[in-house]
Amino acid sequence: MRYLIAAGTRHYVEEPELPLVHQDVDGVVGLFASMGYQRVLASVSHDPASADFEDALSDWCQSPGLTADDVLVVYYAGHGSRSATNQYRLACADSTHGRPRSWLSLPNLAEVVAESPLRNVLFVIDACHAAAAGAGLGAVTDTVVAGRGRGDELGSGTWLLASARHRDTAVDGAFVSELAKAYRQGDGASQRHLSPGTIADRVNQSFVASGLRQRAACSSVDQSEPPPFFPNPLFDPQAEVTGEGCTDAGSADLASHFEPRGRGVEQVYDSGSYFTGRERALRRGRDHLAGEEGPGILVVTADPGSGKSAVLWWP
């Protein structure tokens, strides 16, 4: 199952209002619903008190039926700042500077989630200086993971997609619309999912084009599998290349994997042909295929990314 928790705070006790936060929350709900996510904890989605949100998350994470294969995305929009002890925190409807516990603690949220059965978690923080949340999330998650038993799968780990870097201020309403555009671009037909890094890069391209100074960022901890958070809307099962180097249908691997690499590009839809050199390797391969080296097997081996697929495409 895919689950979404989306919340944000527009009205505050001491901080200025963020008029577009609720609109952003609703936009995230619609976007992730199109990816097959089920929304949970809607009762604490608009202007929650910090304790109410944390308690609701804690109760839900102990729900029976959650498994390591489930995927969770937690989105929060609002004011973000550092405390007197330099800990990154998020403002809620009841947050005041004289009451530290009235702020939402990212390490607390990370601990709650890390102690649940969930092993595929993405925090999307839409706030000023949001990338600063990565330190707290990572430290707590690493500590909890270190205490797990042998054989406990890591899954894709815990990810952070931040709408702004450590020193960046975030523009109210700027991130979610670009997030949706970045996702809907999709990727090559053989790619099952879009990586959060790809999403962040595309958002940043739009920020640059719009003249905005903020930049999105992403990070992860304890990752052992590809991140499954953004299903590729252009994915074609007939073109998928499996982990064994084969495809789910016929010779689609020739089109989706070897052909673009043989041209020196990343995806099938990229234009151009830039492959040069490797004359000795190509000549050896052609001689072997022509039978000039006698019977036997020719093995092509080299470091990852060195061009094995490109060489194999050409003979």
C-alpha cells in the first residue's frame, strides 16, 4: 500500500500567516492520489497543534497491517527555523518561542516512523531552510536502524525532499506546483520510478527559470533498494529491463538499454549519436562473432559506467 500524510499550518500564534499553505496541502493530496496513494490522518491536515500531529502519527504507525513493503510519504508545509539548541523544527498552530515542545520536532517524527514496520519513507518538507532537517532525521534513523535485528530489511530507507536548502528561504506556494510539473514529465519508458533526486533537479531548473533563489534538495539514509515514491507515469512494462539484464518482453532491452548507450545518450527518446573510440574492443568483438578466434566464450567485463553496453551494441 501507498500512504500519504499531508499537513500544513497557515495561521500561527507568533509567526506571519502563510496564505497558500492549505492550497499546497490540497495540491499534494491530489498529486499523490494520482499515483495511487491513500490519504491518512486528514483530521490533522490543516493548522494542527504539534502534539496532536505527533500523537496522530504515533498511533497510526502502530496500526496493525502495516508492513515493510508499504510506502509512506509525509508532507508538511509551514514555517521552519532553528531552535536555541540549533535543532531544526517546524511551526504549528500553537507554536510559541517560549514553549519548545509546541514546535514539531523532525527527530521525534523520524523516531516514530523508524520504530514502525515501515521501510520506505519519504519526508517532503516545504519550509524555509528545510534541508537542515536532514541531520536530525538521519541521526535518529541511523540509531534506530542500528538496533534492529539481523536480517531486518532496510527497504529504500528514509528520504528527505526539501523545498529549500539550509540557508534558503522558501516562497509560499512556489514548491508544490513545480513538484507536480516535475513528476508529470515522467522518464524513459523502461524506468519504473522517478528518483527524488531527479524531481529535485527538475524543480530547481524551474526555480532558476523563474528567478527564484531557493533550491530544492534531497538526501537519504539506510537505503538498500531504489526509492519507490514516484511511479513513472510513462513507464511501459514491455520496455522494463530487469535486474538480471533481461526484459519482461522479448528484445525490448535492445531498445531501452543497449541502443541509447550505443549512441552515447541516457534515454531512448534522447536524440543524437556520440559514440567514438573503442576500436580495439570493437574489433575483438567482431572477430569473435565472425569465428576468427575459434570456439569459446568472449566475456566483456569492466568497471560500472565504463561503456560495456555501448561496446556490445555496435558489433
